Amino acid sequence: MSESAATTLNLPEQKPRTRIPLRRRLIYISLIYVVFLLLLCGIEILTRFTMTPVSSLDLFVSTPQQKMQVADPAQAGIFEGDPLLLWRLKPNLNHVVWDFTVLSTNSQHFRADYPIVEKPAGTLRVICLGDSVTFGYRVPAVWPDRPTEYDHESLPFPMLLEKHLRSVNPGRKIEVFPMAVPGYTSHQGLAWLQRDINQLQPDMVIASFGWNDASFSNVADREAIRMDFYPVAVRWLIDHSQAFAHATQWLRSGNPTSQGQTHPVPRVSQLEYLNNFSRIVDLVRSRGAVIVVVAAPYRDAATNPPEAELMKQYRATLRANMKEQKVPYLEVLELTEAASPANGGFFDELIHPNNMGHRLLASELLKLMEKERLLGDLNVAGFEP
């Protein structure tokens, strides 16, 4: 026998490699993930018990203009963070006084005294989509030191519409409520409606935005309130995890940004404003509902002439655009700078109609509904402004 053959014969026999069964591999991988999740849960629990809570509202609202409106300590009492829209009304508020306004909210974050659930059969549902005007800023007005002393008949126009329509249509189920939050622009209103319209199933949408869109900010809404998946997902994590919120706060403290402080721009440009309204119109019509657009109010051109001119431009372009799309459009002359100074009784300050202004707006909306038969055979007449 040759030496090479002997060497070959003396080699130890190699055993075939044993494959780990798939089930066992899955168990190992699952254990790794379970340990990882338990570690995250431990960090989250430790953070919540040992560190001061971080408000998602403070992290979401970043521009000075937004902070002044909704995240200032004196203003933030009725707001909380929203991963999509940055802020929203807190749920279940009960006759809270905020900035001389007494209000309550339901569990769905709407300023309404009943739950907004899946629309019951036979119900007429009207949504009033908008900003602080539609929300009813300082309607009713109240002094903080006398929170129960206010005019209980002083109501924002959505509630006035609901009260009147129910009174003249006994037996009909009618809901009219504001889908509106102070500080919102048409950018936020469109995103909110896109998210919730299928759930809410409105028969009519009354949309009105303006002053917030035209107001100047360090960052335009398209950048400050991005609606694509990644920023919304990050904001969702911040809203649901204190550990992630603290980490975000720490990272931002070490990397402050100027956010374009030297060149303020409108939160929503005129072109974007028109595009947002067109998309709202298309969305509402695609669901078989009626759309009505209301021009933004503004008291006079003397107090702030540049702002008044901007409001006039936004209103004029919207009017022309809605006419082109054959959308019912309401512009109440007494609630615009064109009627100044005789319109002073409808305002308590420059931007927001008071109780009388809201009654006038409700009256004009009902006249438009009757003239255009926007609510079919429903009785709408008889409202006294």
C-alpha cells in the first residue's frame, strides 16, 4: 500500500453538518426580538417614572408663530399634540375657559356636546371645516374670574345652524358641528378631512380658512407640517413614547435650527391655498356630499393695511376659483373690510366675528341653502339674526 493511500485511509471521518430546524431558528429569532422589546419597555418605564414628562405638543409645534398661538403656557390648556396635524383640541373638556372663550369637547376632540360616532341611519350630518372663526373664538365670551356668567344663547354659527334646523324640522336627526381648531390652515384642514371623511360620512361640508393661511411664518406649512409617512411616523413615536420624546428633545437641544428666520413667508401661499380648496371640493364631491365655501372674515383695512390687502387678494382669488368650479360660495359683505367702519358691531377685534357676527353668518348660510336648495326638502327658513 502506498504512503498516500495509507494517509488517506487514516484520515478521520468527517460528519455531515447538521442544519438547525426551521422551528428552532424561528424560536431563537423570536427570543432576540422579545429581549429587545423587553429592553425597550424597561427603558420606557424607567423614563416615565424618573424623568419629567415631555409634551408632544412642545416638540411638534416648532415655529414661533405656532407656539404663540397654541403652545404658549398661557394658551396651551385646551390643546394636545397630534401626529398628523401637530395639534388638536383635548378631549372631554367640560366648560373650560380659554382665552375668554368657554367651551366643551367630546371624546373625539370636537367642540360638540354629543359623541360623533358612525352616522346613524336617517341622520343629516353637516361638517363645518375651518379655523378659529368656525371654532367660535370668544363665542360665547366669558371672563375667567366669572366662568359661569355668560350668555348661553351666544353660539358659534355651526351650533346656531344645528339648533335652528332641528327646531324647524321636528323629528329629523340633524347634526351640525365644527371640525375646526384655532390656528389651522387649509393645509391642515385638507389633511384632516382626507383622514376622517370616510368615517364621518358628511352630507354637507362648509369650509372656511383664510387668516392663518395668509399670516406670515418662519417656515411655510408645507415644510413645518409635512404629511408624508416618515415625519408622521416619527411624530407618532414621540406622541406614544416618553423615551423617544426625551431622546428627540436631547437631540434638538444639541442641534438648534434657525428655521429661516430672516425671510418670513405666508404659511400657505395663494397658489397652495387655491389648490387646497380645490382638493377639498373634489374630495367632498367624490363622496357624494355638498360643498359650500365661506370667505374668511376681516373687519377693516385701516388697522393693518398690508394684512388687509393680503386678505383681500386671497379672498378674490378664492371667489374666482370657486365660481369656475361652480361651488356655492358665500361672502358676507358686512364681515369684510369693504363694510368698515359700519361693521364694527359684528366684531370684537380684527379677525373674529362676535356673537352678532356669527348670527349674521348663520343667517346668510341658511339663505344660501334655501336659494340653492342645498339641503333638498329640508326646511331652512325662519332664522332671526
